[in-house]
Amino acid sequence: MREHRYRITLEHLATASEGQTLHEPIRFEAGNHDDLFGIIARLRGNGQFDSDTSAQLALGLKLFSEVMLKNRQHPLFDEIQPALRAFIMKLKSQGKPAAQ
């Protein structure tokens, strides 16, 4: 399958309470059949959430759904596949102008 390739970096900027240790950054590569930057831009542009929340939702959802897609036969995903498909369709329909 042809895919876009990404390097994901997660940096721990602050702890929840004093005295906790900051973690070292985590970096990994991931492939996705979609252009994640385009999806983030579209979600940011539909006005439902602030910019950071939109990016979090888009990136988290796309990373998770790509793992599920690549492992669609794994029984772990049996129950969530139909619900996730419905959620994605609902999300895609949000923010679009109403048909006239």
C-alpha cells in the first residue's frame, strides 16, 4: 500500500504536579494512507474546536484508525470498527454548509 510517511515526536513539557520527572521525547515513524496535514487543516477550518484540539483529534484518530486498518483482522478491533466508521462519517459531515 502506498502511503505518506511521518515522524512523530512527543515532548513532555510539564508535569501534572511538582516533583514528577519530565520524560525524554519519544520519536517514531508512522505511515498513513491520508495526508495528515490536510486533514488537520480541514478540521481546524471547520470551527468546531480550537486549533490545538482539532490537531489532537485529527492526529489521534488517524493514528489509531491506521493501526486498526492495517490490523483489521485482529479480534481486538471487532467491536470498535463499526462505531469508528460511523464516528468518522459524522465528523466528516460536521462543519459543511447545509445543502440548499
